[in-house]
Amino acid sequence: MGIAKDGATLRGEQPEKSFQQYTLLLHNPTLETFTFSDVALGSPKGLSVVSVEVTPANKEGHGNHGAAPGSASHAEHEAVPSPADTKPEPSTFEVDPVPVEGFVFEPDAHIDIVVEVALEETVDRGTAENVAVQFSSPDRAYSVAHPLNITVDRTSCS
């Protein structure tokens, strides 16, 4: 599924009385169905998970928000024009996010895993080395670290 690909190091400032949100884009290119059991921060220090939810993403790799391939909003980053008879995918705004635990990831589906994190009250900076994704197939359980390194500061992201 490519969970361990395309890492990043992200820094952010936590808004007062709020949290930071990060998104992992996943595609299931296999013929297997997987069930998610948990998503957690890897080696967190001063940072905790507020919530983890799944939302759909389109095959171009991001929420399409109802914009059809070939439309003006996609034209700037499409390699070739889409065929005229392509139907737009449902708007991601019309689909409510669901909890990650128990989510069934179908073959060839694209999803965003939205991880909301917050600083613990007693710290001014929190970090996580990665985001650990646990899932299973009928035959096996998996735990894969997505290389998203997170740093959140209470007052600035210097």
C-alpha cells in the first residue's frame, strides 16, 4: 500500500485551545481488502492523538471536492486531458469522515487518514517520529510506520 513511502518533516504551531491536523494519503493497489485497527504516533514526546478519521480521496490523490477531472480546477496539474465521458467522483464534502478503527480499505480505493494531534498541557513543544498504521488482512496483521515526522510548538514553529 505504500504506507512507508513519501515521508515528510512537518512543523506547526498549535492554535490556542485547538489542535493540529495532518493527512496521510493511501491507495490500496492490491486485490486484498484490509481492515484498520489503529493509527498512533510513533515515539511521541509531549504530543498526543486527539482523533483519527478516514475520508475518501480521489484517484488523482487528493479530495476532489466535486471537481471533475478535466475541469479548470484540475487542468493545471493533469498530464493529459480526461475523456469527455468521465463522470466526476462524489464530492468528498458530501461524505462524513468515519473512525479509522474497523474501517475496511477496499482494493483500488484512495483514502485520507486524518490525524489530529495536540500538545500535552505541560509542554511547549511536542514531537513524533512517525505515524504508525495498524491494519490486517484475513491472513495477517501489519504495523507500518509512515515516515511523517511531526513537531508542534505552542507559540512558534522556529
